[in-house]
Amino acid sequence: MIDRALVLPHLVAKLAETHGDDIAMEDVDGRSITRRELHETVLGWADALRRVGVQPGDHVVTMLPNSFEAFFVWLALTWLRATEVPVNNMYRGQMLQYLVDNSDAATVVISERFVPQLAEVMGDLPKVQTVVVPDATAAPAFSCRVVTGEELFAGAQPATDLDGPDAWDIAAIIYTSGTTGPSKGVLMPWGTLLAFTTIVPDDLVAPGEGFYAMYPAFHVSGKAMMYMSCKLRARMVIREQFSLQNFWDDVRNYNITGAGLVGAMAPFLLSLPETPDDANTPLQRVMMGPIVAEVEQFKKRFGVEVGTGYGMTEIGAPFVSDGYDLANGESCGKFRPGWAGYDVRIVDEHDQPVGVEEVGELIVRTDEPWVLNSGYYGMPEATATAWRNGWFHTGDGFRVDAEGNYYFVDRMKDAIRRRGENISSFEVEALVIQHPNVAECAAIGVPSEYSEDEVKVCVVLHAEVQLTGVELVTWLEPRMAKFMIPRYVEFVDGLPKTEATMRTQKVKLRDNAINDNTWDREAR
């Protein structure tokens, strides 16, 4: 049973009573807000959004920078028992249109800087009835109702009549990369988010200390960071996005003692020129995922302890290291007993367990209800496929050693992970194939020198036409999120296919991923 008081909006309310004068959040532009002010502001936003028509059960798309306001809107919607659908701010064109339409949202709350992206597809969004632009003074020229900040907050007061969410309510619909189809909206209950917060050691950040939050609020990572900061009573220090140039200045200026590093962040920090005071900073403890091969070098150089774990939007986090005691530089930790009652297996294609050190798919279930996802919104077939035989199938390849250390091996599903972003190869291919000169395309992940992947596309052209890598990327830039744009392009005569099903054999493309015919966008 999940204690309702631990559901984030209620936890925020409780902290406003017990530690109201403590700083809840700061940003690197100098703003700060106390726990009391945070709760009152959220309830003010709830009243404002209710006044413009948001009702319980509504889906509301948000497109906001990583900022105080992104968290205000999210929590306000949860008090209204409406559901936020946060959108990656880099989305545009077909991907943005698909997500907004697929989510059945009638209301969009968007920052003025992202309005041009919405304007590109607004004509193809018949379900959208209201667009709220809180930081705009002049309304964009949309055919639907547009609400600017002045109208939004006119007469609004902190709501006093809202009961707020329960653990089984949906905290947000988070879209995650599709593999054999478009991105899927994960129905994520509050219990899933709570599970993320329980993998961090209790001493990661002490009450009042700075907890560095560089992850966007449209990701589960950004939402989990806020949840963790509240549970630990830490100050959440917000920067809109990771900045290698500003990382250590932020750590020193805001007395940041704990941080989370994902993807290429740790290798980027190690790539900085060494200085005598690298270890002379407030930073003491880091949760890192995945662990980098140079983790011992990282710990020594920067004078920090490092822990790790594994999680995904659909399941929370079933594996974690023993505090900061790492088994080695590869494992993502051991199975963690206790709440949330996880049960895990590594299985073959028939859901039969594989042996120690054998690679199979990780599948998960829990004793505690509402810890795992409630399915994919509007996709009953995808939900049934993932939830077969009473287990949730992650699509991730794992192995476990004789000591019980788990190792993420690869994505058994056809997705690409670049700089902390999950990228659907299906969606990359769907956009590339729209170029009039392209007959066929396969997108694959290529190992990056900074860990994780880079995106490569293997392209087959129509007969008697020409295209260069520069021309293709230039064509893609206004149509594709920046993080999805391929680094590598190779033009090929044909793609290797299976005989029976004619599916592209991407394993063969990966075997010879970088060759003399591969164009590198970063080397041009």
C-alpha cells in the first residue's frame, strides 16, 4: 500500500507546512522559491488552468523549458486530476503533430519560444481547442482559442477545494521511443515515479543541500529529480540543459553536493583539461547511469563517490548498487528487495529463463500495485504485447553473473540512445524516406566515443537521382528534432534482407557501420 502522503503533490503540500521557509528550488538565473511559495504557486496555477477550461480527466500537452513553470504546470494539472502530456521541446513537424494528436489533448500549454514549432502543424491538430501561452503578451494567430498570461491569471487564487491525486492516478503520459512503430505514450502512475526515488541512497543529498537538476521536465528523469529533491528535502538547482562549460561553476556557486549523470555527461566531464582543484568542489556524491569504464578515474579526479542503477519509464528502477560500493565498472547493480516488490527474470524468446551469464530479455512484475506502467495510451495491441504472460517485457537485453550483478547488454528492441535521448529508428526512417530522392532507409545506432550511440542512416536512392550527406541533413534539419539528426550517412545500393520476411537485417549493417563510404557530419 502506497502512503498517499508520499504522492508528490501531497508531499509538496506537507513540506509547505513543516518546512515552509526552506528553499525548494533555485535556478542558475538567480530565482528561488520556498516550499510554501511552491505549493501556493502550484495551487494558483491550478485555479488559473481550471478557469480556462481544464477539467478532471483532460489530457493537456505541455511544451515548456526546464524551468520552475514546467513543474508548476505539471503539479497544478495533477491537483485538477487532469493528465500532463509533456512534449520534447525539440519535436517539430510530423513527430510533434503525431504526439499531440495521438494524446487526444484539447489544451496545449506552451512557451512562446516554441510557438513557431506548433504553428507548423496547427492546421493538422483538429482536437486542439485551446492554446495557453503563459509568457506571451500578444496572442499567436491560431484559429482556436488562445490564452495569454494576462487572461490566464486574471482573478486566479490558490485553490482550496482540490483533493489531489492518489497513487493509482496517472502522473503523466510520457512518450517513449517506438521500435516497430511510432512512439508510445506510457501511462505512468505515481507509484512508478515513487519507485525511481527509492533507489538513491539516503545520504545522496542532505536536507538543504544543492541537488543538481539538468534533466528536462518532459522526461521521467526530470520529474524523478524533483520527486527525489522533495523526499530528501534538498534544494533542486535547475539549469535548462546540461552545460559542460558551466557544470563546475554551478556546483561551486550553488553548493551542489549531489547530482545525477546520465549518458555522455561523465565522459564529457572527463574530457575537460585537468586542473589542480578538480577535486576541490562541494560535489560529494553522484548517481551515474550507465557506469563509464573510467569510473575509478572519475571518482579519484573529482573526489566523489559514485552509485548506479537501472530503470526505465515503464517500470521504475529494479536494480541498484550497494550504495556507492560498485561491483565493477560495468554492472548496473543488483536486484533490490523490499518495496516495491519487484520480481525479475532474464528469458529467451519463449519467456523461459536463461542461465547465468546468458543474454536474454529482462521481464518484470511487482507485488505492489501501481508501480509498473498502466499500458500505452490508445495502443491496446502494444500494451498486450508488452504485458504478455503476466510480465512486462522491457525489450532490453540483460545478463546476470554468479554474484547476482546485473548487466545491461543491448537493446533487443530497435531503438537508439544518444546523449540521454531514446530515439526511435522507425521515426528516423519515416522522416528520411519522405525525401523525394530516397527509396529506402535503415537507421542504426553506432557506438559513440562519448558512450551510448550516434545515429547512422543507410540510404537507398531512387534510380537516376543523386543526393549527398550534406543535402540530406540540410533537408532534415527543419523537419527533425536536433538530437535525432543523423551523424553518419551512407548511400548503399540495397539493404540486406531476410529471405522469408524481407525484413532489413540491421545486424549486418552494424557489423560494418563505419567504413570508407560513411559520411560523418561532425568531420565535414
